[in-house]
Amino acid sequence: MPELPEVEVVRRGLERWVDGRTVGEVEVLHPRAVRRHPAGGADFAARLMGHRLGTARRRGKYLWIPLADSDSSVLGHLGMSGQLLVQPESAPDEKHLRIRVRFDDALGTELRFVDQRTFGGLSLHENTPDGLPDVIGHIARDPLDPEFDDAAFQAALRQRRTTIKRALLDQSLISGVGNIYADEALWRARLHYERPTASLTRPRSAELLGHVRDVMNAALAAGGTSFDSLYVNVNGESGYFDRSLDAYGREDEPCHRCGTPMRRRPWMNRSSYFCPRCQRPPRATAAVTIGA
């Protein structure tokens, strides 16, 4: 599932290639691609046509394009395999093309939503006073947002009766962090994923937040993380941060810091990757985690 760096890479591409263009025609080629738009594909197409697109925006993992001449936005949900591609109008259709947006200009490119697994989609929503699509109004700011409140985040961590990785993945607390970058930040901070949030001091939580930002900025510089051809930018190019991962996906490989074989443990229908030496578990789970 794309996380903040991957979604931001796509947003930047849309800002470059789509900003200010007027929609001339919309084709919805698969109904699941607009299932989050309750009125259906024909309504989605009719309501989008003729509008001028604004600058693509993002909060956490959520991406949207405001309609510059209305109070609505097109919300994009990439799901597991969704791609927003800017292609020449003459390019052959992709096998899993779901939505096509043509523009009322002579630039010769169009926006395509391609989705092999059909978990993603596009939908139109009214905006909140803050300019967010109303269905994501509850999503917290992300750590790369200039208005992210570090002190409020640190205080909320200590008040939560949960563990640190669960907190990092709570999009109402901090958005944009998913399984990959949570594991990476926790490895950098030498924190076990089951560490209780209430046990973190303010300096320790500030350090962790710094690592979250550092790993996301590093991933952004590398174009995001691509394990296969399903995540690409708007030009169809894959990111290469997977070559720089220190924790995620490295089971039994030596820790880049101490050489101890990395471990993987099932966690909330996912996996957590960690170093059993650098990221020692809390006492209550030590016997289960290290002795397993």
C-alpha cells in the first residue's frame, strides 16, 4: 500500500502535468473504480467535465485534485495497485485502464487511472472549510506538513494506552506512516514495535519523530519504494528506496548496525521487521519475541 512518500511523488507529477488544465471528456471503464462515488460513473463523468483542475494536494496517504472553479475535489485512492499516469493520447490503453480523463487543450496528453486489483478509485466530494474532501476531514496532519504540531503529537503519545507502532499507524494521530516506514523509523530509533507509548519520554518521542521525517525524506529523494511494477510515478517509473531499507523485508539478513539476523513477526495481519539486539522488546514480551 503506498505511503506518504509514494503518494507525494505522484502528487508532484500531477502538479507538473495536470495543474490548470480543463477537463474535456471523462470515460469510466470499470464501475469499481468509482465505487466511492455513490452516484455512479455517469454522474462522476458529468460532474467533472468542463471543470478546471487545481494544484494536486496531499494529506498523509490521501491525494486529491481540487476543482479550481468549485468547492469540490477529486479524491484519489490508490489502494494496492492504483496508478495515476499522464500518457500521450496516442499511447495504447493499459490492460487495466479504469478511468480516462481527456483535456480541452492541445497538449496531447491525458490522465489515466490504471488499477490491476481494483481496490483503488476516484470520487468527487465537497470540500471542508480547510480545503480537504469532506470524507478525509478527520485525518491528522502528516509529519512533513509545516503545520504539524510536534508537542501535541508527543503529548498524545503519552496519553494513549497502546504500543508505538499502533500509534504510528493511527491516521487520526499522525498520517502518512504505514507498515514500511514505521518499521524503518523504529529501527533507526532502536525501539521495539511493542514498546508502550506511555513509556516514551518527550526527548525519546521527539527523536522518533525526527527519524520518521528523515526516512520519509530519504524515500522521497529516491522516488518512493517499489517492490514490483504496481507502484509507479505519473510517468510510469518505479522508485528505488527499496534498495536502502534497513528493516522492512530483511528477515534473516544481517542488521546494518550490529550484524544480528533481522527478525519478522506477524503483527495485525501484517509483519513487523526488527533487530532483536538493537530493538529489545519490552519485558512483558521479551520471552515470546526473542525466544520464539
